[in-house]
Amino acid sequence: MKLKRYQIVPLLLAAYAIFMTIYFGLDLLRSGQSLRFYSTLSAETIVIILAYFFLRKKDRNRRK
């Protein structure tokens, strides 16, 4: 099964977000900045989801 670009890009973004959450997020939670942690996490999630749907639509339009 060949992965398409609309699958690869969000997958890489998600891997990056997970790494950054582990690397910096735990320090934010320890220092009491939970609002900043969760707002950043939710914004990253929204961007990844929007990138997936936008790239999928772009790929479908290109194939037509």
C-alpha cells in the first residue's frame, strides 16, 4: 500500500507534535502552565486535522 501525500504530511506533523509535547509539554505541566499546554496541544491537533482534509481535497481535485 502506497501512502499518499495527504497521509504522510499529517503523519509527520503528528510525530513532530508528539515529540514536542513530550520534550516541552512535561516541563510546562510541572511548572503549572497547564492552560498553555492544553491550548497548544489542541491547536496542533486542529492544524493536523485541517491539513489532512485540505491535502486530501487537493489530491482529489488534482486527479479529476
